Amino acid sequence: MLMTNTETIPGMRVTRYLGLVQGNTIRARHVGRDIMAGFKAMVGGEIKSYTELLQQARAEATERMQAQAQQLGANAIVNVRYTTSSVMQGAAELYAYGTAVTVEQG
């Protein structure tokens, strides 16, 4: 499935707009990761365990959004966006959304 954060895909023509599609996941931090992250915060640098957690969450939300688009008969998603929000202390939602479309060579 083609995906882009722009309204169009170069060389392609949108033939149908199928509507908003979305995917989300809520992830909680792990106590062990929090302890290690606290140590890392003292000395600075990337907190790799959190980076991996967010990468996994982004991939899962994207897969769910793509599955919804496929159910609508789309072969592309345009104007893709990601957002995060705190759901409760220690847990965050990653939300992916875009517009499901059908495209063909233009």
C-alpha cells in the first residue's frame, strides 16, 4: 500500500476518496525500562528502550490504519499524520490517521 504525508502522490492520479482511516495503540512503560531511563537521563543521550517502544507503537498503529484502508478497497493513504497523547501516567496513545484513496498511474 502506498502511503504519503502529502495530499498527492507524484505520477499518480486519485480516482476515489474513501474517507478517513485510523489506527492506534496504547503502550505503557515498563518499570525496568523506567529505572534504566532514569539513569540515562542523569548522563544524557538517547533512551533506546523508549525509542524502540515508540517505533513498535508507530508500526502497530500504521498496520491498523492500513488494514482499515484495505477493508475500504483503498490502494493508498494520503495526508498521513501521527500524534501522541498521554492516556494516564505511564501510558501513551500513538494515533495514525490519513485519507484512504484509490490511485492509478496518472
